[in-house]
Amino acid sequence: MRIIGLAGRRLAASIPTLFLILIGVFLLLQLAPGDTVDALMAQMGGGDAATARELRKFYGLDLSIPAQLANYLWHLVRLDLGFSSIYGKPVATVIMERLPPTILLMTASLSFAFFFGLVFGVIASRAVNKWPDTLISTLGLVFYATPSFWFGLMAIVVFSIYLQWLPAGGFEDIGEVRTGIFRVIDIARHLILPTLTLGLIFLAIYLRIMRASMLEVLNLDYVRTARAKGLDETRVVMGHVLRNALLPMVTLIGLQAGTMLGGSVVVESVFSLPGLGRLAYESVIQRDLNTLLGIVFVSALLVVVVNFVVDLLYARLDPRISAEG
Amino acid sequence: MSEQPILSLEGLSVRLPRGADRTHALNGVSLSIASNEILCVVGESGSGKSMMANAIMRLVPGEVAIEAGRMMFDGRDLCTTDPAAMREVRGAGIAMIFQEPMTALNPLRTVGDQIAEMFRIHTDLSKAEIGERVLSLLEDVRIPSPKTAAKAYPHELSGGQRQRAMIAMALALDPKLLIADEPTTALDVTTQAQILKLIRDLQQRKKTAVLFITHDFGVVAEIADRVVVMQHGKIVEQGTADDVLNRPTHSYTKQLIAAVPPLTAPPPRPLSSDNILTITNVAKTYRTGGFLDRGARVTAAVKDASLTLPRGATLGIVGESGSGKSTLARCIVRLIDPDNGAILLDGKDWVKLKRAEIRRETRHIQMVFQDPSASLNPRRKAAELVAQGPIVHGTPRATAMTEARELFALVGLDPSAGDRFPHEFSGGQRQRIGLARALALKPDVLIADEPVSALDVSVQAQVLKLLGELRERLGLSIVFITHDLRVAAQVCDLVAVMKDGEIVEHGLVADVFSRPQHPYTQALLASVPGGAFAREHQTAV
């Protein structure tokens, strides 16, 4: 129970950070030329200065920057993310529409990267400096060094265009209305390529960490104790090495949740997925400050939540944590 | 003890991979252990004694190969046993306990679970039966409240308790042979005495053969029936404990035994009446964890310590781990800020000095650290490390480097060795560099924190001798921190015994060691391994 208190305290400590991030993003965007109204006018095909002034007054953009910021933060405290002038809907609604694909993509990629990173890492460490290790490590390096957009594009070329096995983009087939299990399968089919694309880089990282961590743990004294007890190699690895070697991997998940959100911008663009990453990109182009800040807020929240879960998981895995407080 | 041997090694040779400092870790080793006897294997680091233990268990790293010889155990040659059968032997036939109880248990699994694993892999007992056996084992090794201990994780137990748990685990299946690889080296002296007694008791009750590996002749005197002395992978002498300890024949054995510091103090030297360092009521309290003072753990590391160091004398601070002796040392050099009290060095109160002043004054008081390999920057050359202090304090680089080379000669190193990196030196040589580094600033007071604990006995004797010579020649005053009473008896004029942050007794070494007043001092002295042996034999130092 102590650990929940501990994690809760960390959660509380992240609130000031969240506000600092928001203020930073707000001020940064003020430095960019043009605002929402410029983007709107451009969409409408131009207009006169009077209309622009009217619009600015309507959206509260004629106020001074500190006043705008204060206004925004005051709304935020009441959990109101504001109104998106571009989409004509509350920001919360816009984000909620776009959140599920991103979360699905992230969870899928993370699970994929974690699971296969673990498996390949274990295999590589068990055959260190032999051919399976060399093969896995080389592949890992290739995955790590290749930009994900290129991977995405190549995957589309091979699997969608040439082989025609999988759809090239989108979240689901918009040609037909499906329900129940058919819809799930359809979405899953659409997500295979994006998941692979986003996951491969992380797979490479996890694989290397797992390999190194396994090698380190295999040299520790208690592994020797385990062997001296007469355990066979499988039981040594399963019973004494794996869980200890997993600890750095779990830490890494927390650290990389943010990176993964960033990576999803590229992947969502390549596979035209209607997710949070693409929404962020569009909002920047359209100077949709409210939406952008909303996305920053939600992403930060997502990262905080992931780290909270990782903390709990870590404490569950390592009994020393709760004791050291 | 003329029983059938349990294990006999016949001409065992173990080859090291190419590039090692010698070709063979073990070279034609032959020995045998009968049931119900304790055979001590003694040797300094690198003598191949641990490699022998691992070879018997066939747990040598892949690149190390058993080249020749036989290891007969229970009617079969372990050298040719296939891996599956070897796993049957490990744990059930031959069990092992290791040096570091801290790291030899899996930190993520409970102690009970790890002991139970022995039964799970070697027997078909039911879960309930295993549970009972685990509890009775923990009772056998006399762990306080076995039920709680079984559910505890290793970090929740003390070092001694962890080693008891390790012993319980090793003895779970009543092995014929127990290999103990330096099982008490990492423990405090009182705990060590208890663990040695426990091993002795269990061995006698269960008639187990014990192969006990150690570097400490005190431990040998305490526990051994027979002794094997090893040097560079070869057995140089073996015989009964009495013969080897009292009538050693090989020169190496004689040298090792001579290097063991006796517990009796040399005749006292006249002490100056002028105190160079006076510590009054120094206290340091650590606070860890806690949020807004809730749930904070407060540890009083040093409570109200008062000591004086006469000019040119050596003050020993002895105590077990956690007694606060290192914290006190760090307070004296202001690596840590004491909470209150006064530290007068040559009339100046160190507690009241500001950070910048400390940095200027620090050349009057220097520290030598325990681990000579960890306290030297591995990426700098030895001479640079020594010259660094004077350069920081304003000596021109060229002068400092020349002086550094002179210091090398002073501490008994080749002056041209200054161009080498720390890893190119042996442990004893590294500690000499550490001394040279501390002496480079020409300090008045030297604080030596366990300077010889990480060294082999023969090297230890050399470093202690050097320290004594330097004290004479440079007029140094030394605060010498150690957990080893035998070392303290040799080098110190005065001694202070610390327990739980308090100085329980202090005075002249000869007085404190021959007529200890405080029960804790008495307990400490009684726990010194091979006490009688240590008191009787004369040192060659």
C-alpha cells in the first residue's frame, strides 16, 4: 500500500511540470507568425481586415498574450480544454475522437516490441557471440538505424501494393459498415503495418537492453548459487535470471512512452491513421492553438499515467523498492 | 579421521584462457577429504583456491578447461560426469556456500522459496512437507523467528542472517560434502565467530565433510582439522592444522603465518602531550525517505564522539560495520558536515570553516581510502593522480610531477611507474599510490579508512610496515580506521572502540586489548578468529 502512496506522490509532483510544459508550448507558438484567424481566412479564400478583427475579438485573440495565457489556464483548471475554431467543436471532443487509434497503436507497438525484444534478447544472450546472437544483433542494428517512415513506405510497397495482403492506410475500411468481430478484425488488419513500423525501432532497443541485462545478471553471484543448487539452465534462466533482467526493460517503457507518442506522428501520417499524432501535425499547420495545447495536455497525461503504471509494476517486480521508500 | 575419503582430487589441472596472467589456474592438485573433517584451503588471492571449488562443482566459465586429473566423488570421476548427472550431484551431493551473502541470494525471491527450491528440484516432497523442512532448517541454523525469515526477502535480513540462510540452503539435502568459499570474509568479526561455530556444530552433527576456503589463518586456527596451503595454483604444503600452524615447513607457509598480525600490542611508544586533533561531541544523524517529515527514518550514525590525537601518534578507531567509524572519519575531513560538535585541528575549528576555506585547509589533513582500485581514477596516469592535489593547491605542474616521482620512491614504488595507469598495478601497489596521493600535500594528519582491508595478508603487512615508517619519517599523525582488531593492535598507539555510533571505550592499545572494560570490547576480542593462535604467535614484521 505504501507503494501506491509513493506513486501517488509522484503523480502529484507531475502536475506543476504539466503546467510548465503547457506555458512553454503556448509561448513558443506565439513566436510563430500567423494565428488561427489567418489560417481560417486563408481557408475561406481571404477576407478584409474588419472581418479578421471581428474574428480575433470573437476568439479572444485580441487580448494581450499574458491575458490569453491566464484565460487558457483558468479554463484548464476547470477541465475545459477550450473550443477548436478550425474543427468547430470543443477540443475535448476532437481529441476524444482521435485518441483511440493512437492508444491502440501505442499499446500494440509497445507489446510487440516488448515481447519480441524480450524473446530475441534472451535468445541472443544465451548464444552470445554465436550465430544467433550475431544475426539478432545485426538485425536489431538495421531496425534501429532505419527511419520509421521509410520502413512504413516500404511495407506499403511490399505488403499492400505488390502482395496486396494488407490495406495501405486508414483505421478501418470505410467502404463497408461492419460490426462486432468483423470490425475488430478489420481494424486489426489495418493496424498490422503501422504497429510493425512503429514497433521495430523499439524492438531493437528492447532487444539490446534485454541482451545486455541478461548477460549482466547471468554473471551475478546468485545465478552461480542457483547453478550450484543443481538447477538446469532453463530453470536458472526462468527462475533466477529473467525477472531480474526485466527490471531495466520496465524502466525503459516509462521513459519511452513519450518517444513513442512522438514516433506515432510520423507513422500516422504515413498510414493516414486518424490519430492524435496527425491531429497535432494538422493543428500546427492550421495554427489551432487550443487543439494543440489540448493534445500536449492529453499526451503529457498519457505519459504520466504510463509512468504511474510502470512504478506500480516495478514495485510488484522488485520487493526492495517498497522497503527503501 | 582415517575414514574413507569423500572426495579426492588426483593431479587436477585447470587451464586458463590465453592472455591470463598464468597458463594454469590449478596445476597438479591432489588432495582428499574424509567425512566428518574440515579441510581448510588457504592461499592469497589468485592462488586458485576458489577456482578449485568451482572446478569440483564443474562450474568453471566456458573458456576455462579442466585439462587433466581426476575428481573422485562417491565412486565416480566428476571430470567425466555428464551435465545431467552433474546437476544431480550439485546441491544434493556437494553443496556450496559463498563469500557474499548479500549477492549470493536472488533479491527478488523470498528466502524460504529459495531454500524450498532445493527440495523441489531434487526430491518429490509435497508442498507442505517442503514448507516444514524449510522451517526446521532455518531453526537448525538458529535464525531468529524462522517463520518470518522464510517469508522475508534477502534485503530484509542482516548479513549474518543471510549467511545462515545460505547455510540452511546448502545443508538442505544433507550433502556429503560442503564447500564453503570464504563464507565469513564479508562478515563482522562477532558474526564471523557465530557463523564459524555454527558451521562447526552442524558439521559435527551431520558428519559432513567440509572444504573450507579462506585467506585468514585466524579462521584456519579456529576451524580446521587439516590444512592445505596453495600458491600459484599448486599445493605447497598440507597436513594437520596443528602441524601446519605451529611447525610450518614450506617457506611460503612460514611467510603467510608470519604476516598474520598478532593480537598483542607492541610495547607502547612515548606520546606527545600536544594534541594535534581534538574532536569534541561530534554528532551526525542521517535522515532518509519521508515526505514532510512523515515516515522519515532517522539514523544516528555518530553520537557525541570525543577523541584526541596526540601529535605523531596513531589513533585506531575500531568497530563493526554500521558502527559509524567511517562516518566519523568523513566528518573529520569534512567530506560530510557534522551536525554539531567541534573538530580542532591545530587550533582551528573545522566544523566552523566554510566550503572554500576547507578546500584551502584540506592539505593539512588527507584521507586514504579502503578500496585502492575504486578510489583512483582509472583514466589518469598514476603520477598525475598523485600530482593533482599539489597542482590544485598552486604548485607548478612540472614541480608537482617531479615531487610525485619522489613520492613514488618514498612509498616503495619504481619512480618510472608514474606513467602507468592504476589498473596496471597490483592491489598493494595501488594502495601505495593512494598513500602517495595523500602524502603529496604534505599533510599533518592522515585519515586512513580501512586502508588494508582489501589486501592479502602478506601485502597488508608490507603496507602497514610502510605506514609505520612514514609516520616516523614525516612526523605524521594518523587516524586509522579498521574493523580488524589484529591490525589495530599492530599499528595504533591509542584505540577507540565504536558501537552504534558511540565510542564505548578508548585508551592505550595495550590497556584496552589486555584489560577490556566494556562488554562489547570484550565480545569483540573474544570473537577474533583463532584468538589463542593470534595471541601466541610472534610476528616477523
